Amino acid sequence: MSAESKKLPMAGDLHETECCTVKEVTAAYADPGDANWVKGEFETAIGPVHRIATTLDRQDLTGSVKARWGVGRMNYSVAPGLYAVGNPNHLSAVLVSANYKLSFDYLRRELDGLDLWILVLDTQGINVWCAAGKGSFGTAELIRMVHQSRLGELISHRTLVLPQLAAPGVSAHQVRKEIGYKVVYGPVRAADIPAFLNTGNKADRTMRHPSFNLFDRLTLTPIELAALFKPVLLLTVFLFLLNLLSQLLSGGNFIPTLLLEQTFSDLAPFIISALIGTILVPALLPYIPGRALAWKGWVLGIAWALIYTTIIAAPAGWLQTTAYFLTLPVIPAFLGMNYTGSTTYTSLSGVVKEMNYALPLIIISASLGLTALIGTYFI
């Protein structure tokens, strides 16, 4: 990575520096179909380019909410290619974006009144930061899209403005060497882009600093909650069968209502543990001691296990107590690690290191805890 990009705060340390083979050059015309955010065509020397809206309508907002809850998330993307904002010319800035529609929407809504080009890379529907870490927002894709869009025929300068969080995936010196374009990293927040462009691509310290406030930390909570549905359903069935088998083996009367009541009572501490992992862990992230996200989740999980076993429900013996202390903390510990891709608290190497030691411990603890839990139903 170039010296320029090394100065930037990054989400990881993965670089893509391999040379690129330019594929067949095609027209700049992207094909977004009948997308609601397309507002006509802008005629250029190489053909029409879609002009995009800089305001979000109800369809955009609805799509955003659905994506946040995991509905159609994997297909929430825009067609890669070159787009126009306003009436750009050969001197207009070129902003580079991912084709994840939320990233695209966050960018275009801040560009009202500006005249510029947007080059959308094919990041396979992944946001800028994660795509940079995975390599899909990388040197090869950037060079490929510059050629494929025929951008050089529309602008007289050779400057590309990339999101700052794309730095882990793009080798600026390689782009300069391969196609003669200078890579400039814009501000962290799309809202600062107008000021950044007005000052001649200059970013002050506040533009370079990634915020990670409470709202930022809870952004992923909806999709994490949605992802809990299947595990919770499986756990419910598992506990129901344990209660049913225990009741049958004990020779007691089969009472469906009592069976369901006991199942949901047994499920409650695990549900709360999952909510701790998806809500309290990100909300309290800066205030929980330690750096590893699995550790932060485990700390809150241990606190919940203590509260549950000493205040809320008295366990029926040492085996049940052991089961709770082995299972309840690992749930928020595991869920806490899901936030490694959306926080400034770690890097790619840090994530790999944490996964290597945390996952085996979580698996061992969960396995022993489930074994103890099953034993409580038959001892």
C-alpha cells in the first residue's frame, strides 16, 4: 500500500496488490433497469449515462428498512458502472462507490446540487469496508471498471476519490502504475463530501476520524435480531423434546399446557442472553473492560448468569448451575464477535487472532454446558 494510504485509519490490513489484466472494454452505460433512483439520461461523448437522483423516496427508505432486518439483504445492490450526478463535465470529480445499495444511497443523498461522476464497482453487493477487507473493493476491480466505463474519454484529469474505508483493499501506487490515475481518499462520512470537494480534496482531522457512537453501534442490531429466529426456534424444539421425554420417563401425566409453559420458562434465560449479545454488547462496547469482542460479550454473559442463578431463579442443584454458567455467557460472547466487521475496535489481523482462540473456547464451553443441561432433565 502506498505511503498515502498508510496514514489512514483502516478496518484491517488486507491489501490487493496483484497486477490486473484488463478485460474487454465496453460502453459506460450501466443497466439498472427501471430503478426508481434513475432520473433520465445524460448525453456524453461516449453515449448516454444514467443520471441519478440525490433524494431518497419511499421505495428507497422501505428497502433500507428491509435490508436492515435482513429481508432481501443479499440482493440489495445496484448495477456497477458509471453514473452522472447533475451535469458533470471533463473537470468534474469522480467518486467511487460500492454497489451495495445502502452505501450507494448514503453517498447520493449527500450530493444535491453537485455535478460529478460516480463510478460504482462490482463489490458483489457488499459494503465498502467489508468489500475492501474481502478484496472485492480492490485494485483489480477499480482498474477494470475504469477501463470498462471508458472514464478516461470523459474527464481531462486523472483523479479518483475513493471512500477512506476502502483503503485496506486498494493499492494507490498500483493504480497509478497500471492506469495513471491518482487515488485520493475522501472523508469517512458521506456527509462531509461536499466540504471535502469544495476545499480541493482536502480533509480536516474530523473528516478522517471514524465515529462510533451509540447509533452507529446499534445499526446492525435489527439484522442480528432477525438472524436469531432460526437458532431460537431450534432451541425451543430442543427444550420441548427434553421436557417431553423427561415427563414421559418420570411416568407423570401428560399435560400439554404445562409442557409448553415449562419449555418457555426454560427458554427465557437463553433468550435474554441472546438479547444481551445483540443489544447490550454493542451499546456498552466502549465501557466494558477489555478489547476482544468475545471477551466483552462473555463478561456481560457471566453477569447475567450470576443474576439469573442468584436472584431470578434458584437452580435445582449444582449441575443446573454449572449448565447455566457454561452456556449463558458464550451466547453473547459468540454474538459479540459478529460486530468485528462494523467497529473501529479491531483490525483484520485482530479478528483472525480473536477467532482462533475464542471460537474453540466457546465450542468447548457450549458443548459441556449442553451436556450438563441435558443431564438436569434426567437426574
